[in-house]
Amino acid sequence: MQTIIEIKNLRKTYKDNKVALENVNLNIFKGEIIALLGPNGAGKTTLISNICGISSITSGDIKVKGFDVVDDYREARKCIGIVPQELSFEPFEKVINTVNFSRQLFGKKSDEKYIENLLKKLSLWDKKDQIIRSLSGGMKRRVLIAKALSHEPDVLFLDEPTAGVDVELRKDMWNTIKNLQKSGVTIILTTHYIEEAELMANRIAVINNGKILLIDKKDNLIDRMSKKTLIIHTNSKINKIDKALGKFKLRISKDKKNLEYDYSPNKKKTGITTLLNEIKKTGIELIDVQTKQSNLEQIFVEILKND
Amino acid sequence: MINFRSIKAIYIFEMSRTFRTLIQSLISPILSTVLYFIVFGTAIGNNINFTNEIPYGAFIVPGLVILTISMQSVNNASFGIFFPKFLGTTYEILSAPISYVEIVIGYVGASATKSFCLGLLILMTSTFFVDLDIKFPILMLCMLLLSCVSFSLLGFIIGIVSDNFEQINFVPMIIITPLVFLGGSFYTIDVLPDLWQTITLFNPIFYLVSGFRYSFFGTGEVNILISIFSISLFILLCIIIIWKIFKTGYKIKT
């Protein structure tokens, strides 16, 4: 896979010596959607700001398409588009003017055809002559995306694109992002919505307290980190777990009718066969067995808890 | 290589703001100047005779132009850069492939252009009230341009360091206006008591007004070269401060 962004030993501290990013190493591959997942204040926006030149780097290197963001900042920044978290606009500007301004600010020649296609793709063409302040929140977010894409960047940063957005609009935004990926744009998405990361991303990086705790393909992450729970339904009330079953660390359900057993589905020996044999020996009669898989949210909580 | 397209984008964007706010940008300062001419030039001015054969109405023209363009340059440039900060749109400027010098050229260039045009409009307006015979027109245009650039640079600095609208208005209202009024815009300093004459010599606007007046009438209170030197020094000082601001990212970058 071709690396489009390379971050090495990145450190960012503020004037009060607060460490915002600590030894961040990250490679982002061309054409992927990578989600930076972390709680508020984890360092997601700082990381984006460092890559885009909005905040200064304390130490370390960042390269975009091989261009250093400090030494070759012009070339590096040409490859980047950024959609900020806040809806920040000149409120009295027309949609078409603000998008054209962004394109020219990035040193690109006017291209009416490209801007027309872009606005049509984002369902903004019929709003092109409206002033921004008259648009709805969702439309404003689209204008920000249009501005970020106006200079045809290879990489698009979306900082919390669906923060404070209603469910319908969120789904709409997800479709837009997926379509952008199909058109070849690499997307870096920061979010604290696990559902969003789970639905959108090819890879997920979990960030907390300025450190990247882990990064992996979404499916690998779920497979690697996830736990399954075997729920054993019995026909009698269980008040106490038999000594013979002690090694399995079983739990009794609230209604005292089920036993619950956590296991890792990726291990060769899950212990299920042994457990069921031991249960049979104790004389407990089984009615049914069922498994339940942990989702990304539970994995995320687990990772943060261990940090 | 200079990124002309980006400079042009900022310049045109800033200029277009002028046309959206035409009353505030042009008509209001011209109206104020007309009122000054009526009150000081015509009503009171006919009774003033300390200006060495120059009619008082004509004498105050350079001072009035400096008064207006200094205020407008500072306002235009400070709002130009403060507004994106206020609205949160500086992210776009900072993430664009544009150098700090190019950013300054875009914002300060637009602000200076607006003030320069306004200065010319005020001069044209003044001809309705007084007979104006400009002795060194090229020098006058150069002095006007230098004044617009210097105050625009100052405004740019104010726009960056200000955290709110009150601070933006503080410098023009509390510092520049008194300095212009006390810098010999409406009188020659020899009418002042000795102490105030000495104090006036520490007022940078005094040299600016004197130099500008020299380009009109061929006579000023200090040598024209001292005036040009003072403006150049002021511009240099502003450039050093801006360079330092961008180098450290003060109030721009986190």
C-alpha cells in the first residue's frame, strides 16, 4: 500500500508545558478512510492541526506525499483539504464565491467546470448564489467540504464531521464521505462516535492523552480485541457456582437462570467443550446456549480503561 | 516563488468587503470630512490667520486626509485579519500553501488600496470647498501611499493581537485620533506653548502631517527628508513586529 502521510516521533507541547501529543508514529495509506477515535481532549484535532500547519510542531517529522510539512509546506499543503469541526464562515458570502476563494487561495486557477461538478456532487449547485448564513447546518457542513475539496486535494481531513448533527443528516454525511473515498480521496476522520468509526473506516487508530494506543484494520481490531460471551440457559435456579466450575470464572445472570462465560473466539482452545462437559457432570440441565459478541464500543472502553 | 494567485484571492476577497459595506467604507468618512471642512474650513477658518498666507481651509486638507486615512487604514487592516480570527476561518489561511509575507501583502495591500482611494476621494471633495494647488503631486501621491501602507501594517498588528472588538477599537480611538489631532493637523505647532511644542516633537504623526503638507504647499514644519525617514522607520518597525508575530505564531497558531 502506498503511504500518503508519514508521521514520525511527533511531539506537541503547549506553552504551559502541557503535552498534547507524545511520540506519535503513524502511516496513512492512499485511498483509505482512517478514523482517529478518542475521547474529547485526546489530541485528535491537535494531530490534524499539526499536519495541516494550523499549529506548530514541537518536534518530529510529518510528510505528506513525501513533502515535509515544515520545509516543503507549499507542496505538502497543496495535497491537503481540511473540514473543521466548527461551522466557520464569512456569513455574508455567497456559496460559489467562498468555494472559488478557497480554490484560488490554494494557488489553483479558476475552473468553473470543476467547481460546478463539485457543487453538484454535494447537492449545492442550486444553492450556489445563496449567502451562507441562509443555509441549514447540514448545507453549511457541505459547503465546508466543498471548500476543502475545491483545490482537488489528495487527502481530506474531516474533524468531527457529524458532531451535533441529527441522525438523518449524519447518515447523509456518511454517504457523502463514502462517495468521496470512491472518487480516490484519502480520508482522515476524527470522531468520538464509535458507530461512525465502525461504519466508515478501513482502519482505526485509538488515541488518548496524546498517544496512539493502537492502530489496526477495523475488522482485525474487532477480531483481535473482541470477546464473546457464551450464555448457558438452564431450567433451574442457580444460587451458587459449583466448585468444579470455579476455574471457568462463570457469572450468574440476574434472573439466576443463566450462566455466562467469557472467551476469546480467536484462541485455539476456547474451553467451551470442557465447560459443557463439567456442567453436565454437575447435573445442571441445559435448555439452550447462545453467544454474544462485544462491539467496538466495548473494545474502545476496554482500551481506554487499560491506558 | 511568490504565490500571486493566493495573494490575489485574499486581496479581492478583502476588496469585495468594501463594496458590501460601501456606506461604512466610503460614504461615512467622506461625510465626516465634509463636515470638518464646513465647520473648521469655512465657518471658523475665515477668522484664523496663523498659516502664512495659506487659506486655513486649504491648510487643514493634508491633516484631514491623514486623519481619515490613518483611521480607515487601521480599521480596514485590523478588521480584515481580526474577522477571520473571530469567525474561526483563519484555519483556511494557515493551511493554505501561502507564506506569511504573501498573507501580509494580501491583507495590507487591500487595506492600503481602500485607504488610498479614500484619500484621493477626500482630496477631490476638498476641491469643492477650497482652491487646492498641489505643488508636488507625485510626492503627495507617494506620501499618501506610504501613509496608507504604514497605518495598514499597524492595523494588521492590532488585528492579530486583539482578542475582542473593544481592543480593536482601542488603538484607533484612544491613541491614533489624539495623536493626529495633536500632531499639527489643524494648526502649526508654533502656536502652542513651549512645553507642548516639545511634546509634539515626540508625536510620529506630526512628521507625517508635516511631510504631507510639504507636498501640497512646498513648506512644512520639519524637513521633508526627516518626514520620509520617520515614515520609513515606522514601516520598518511594523514589518519587524509582524515578522516576529508570524515567526512565533503569537495569537495566530497554538
